[in-house]
Amino acid sequence: MNAQRETAVYTHGHHESVLRSHRWRTAANSAGYLIGELRPGMSVLDVGCGPGTITADLAELVGPEGRVTAVDAAADVLAQAGAHAKERGLTNVRFATADVHALDFPDDSFDVVHAHQVLQHVGDPVRALREMRRVCRPGGIVAARDADYAAMTWYPATPGLEEWLALYRRVARANGGEPDAGRRLRSWARAAGFTDVACSATAWCYATGEEAAWWSELWADRTTASGYADITTRGGHATAAELAELAAAWRAWGAEPDAWFSVLNGEILCRA
């Protein structure tokens, strides 16, 4: 993998509009495929934990004896994750900055290594999975879940959203990531040396008027005000005026009475 890919830029950044969606995530709605593998007393590594809502759920599921180590590349979002764990009264979580390509943990350190919406953003997902495998104990589980942007679908048909999707995929790839990661997880896991890989897929669906309005507004905000917007304009992928038009298309779609949006997520459970 070349240097550009290994130093991929996180496309979304940590603008409030991004964290608004990340804080919505729970183990139930974003890691259901993993929950059945968890037991009290387990040690878990949560890679790319973001604001820590899934992390906190994992800590409750393996606690009180089990422990969760949550890592992220961004120290500022780790502070938010720590505050969230404290608010929930959790004492079995610790936080650290880390690069998934080179985890600062000994071999065979964890029973479960989990990464949610991480591999689509890293420069070398196969190397990342090898690292996750290295720090997972024999017989343990490496779990990953990622969206597949090309498989996103919505109603009613909206040309502006089609333009948004094509633009996002171009920008993400220019940043060194792979937006259509969900369909590639099994392939990446096999390339990383896993032979026991269970695959599944689940979807987030925003179908009520309230859900569609929430989803459309956060993406409208991301399109014009987040790190993604800065990267897109600085990279010459679109102008600020063009992004404003796409944001308006998001808001118009969200106001449709029959608005419906689905995000397909690929999932893998790999036995180390």
C-alpha cells in the first residue's frame, strides 16, 4: 500500500453535525451482530470509538468484571467519550489515542476487537485488520461493520442526492478511503489472514417524518459546515455554492411526506 493510502484523511471530521449522528449510535442499532458474542468478564478493544455511545453499551454488556479499552485517533472526541462514560457511571472503560495500523498493545491482549465505521476511512484496511487480529487472543473475535455508500437508497428520487452521493464517493477516495467498504469486508478479512469469517448485513432506515428530517438536516449541515465541506472545496471537488445547492436538496428531500432513506452496512465476525 502506498504512502498516500496509509495516511488517509478522515473525510467527515468532528463537526457537531457529524457527532450528532455518531451519538445516535448504540450497540443495539449498530452492533447487534456482535452482542451475542459478548459475555461478562470479557476484555474488549473498541477501535475508532468516537463519542463513545457504542463503547458505553459494550462496557455495560461485559461489566462489571469485564473491561473496555476505547481508542480513537482524535484526542478531542476521546474527551467527549470519557465524559459520556462518566455520565453513565461506568468505571470499566479506559481511553487512549491510537492508530489502528499500529496498535500500541501486546499480542493477544483482548477477547474482542471491534471497529464500527472505521475501515472505510483508513489508508490500509487489510493492515488494520491484521493489527486487530494481532491484539486479539486466539479464539477471540474481530468484528467490523461499515456502511456501503453505493448501496444507499432513498425515496423519492432526488437528482440532488444523486449528485451528493457521487461527489462524496469521489472525495472519500481522494482522501485515501473506500466509501463502498461494506461489500469489501469479507475480502479484506481474508486478505488479512482470517479463514473463519461470518458475514452479515443490516440497515439503518430513516422512514418517519421526524427521522427523515433529522437525517436530512445533519447531512445538509455536513455538506456545508463540516470538515468534509472544507476538504471538498480545498480539493477542488466542488465550490461552496455547489455544496449549498446540495444542502438545499437534502432539506427539500427531508421535507417530503414520504421520505425514506436506507443505509446498508456490511458486517464481519472473524474468529482469531
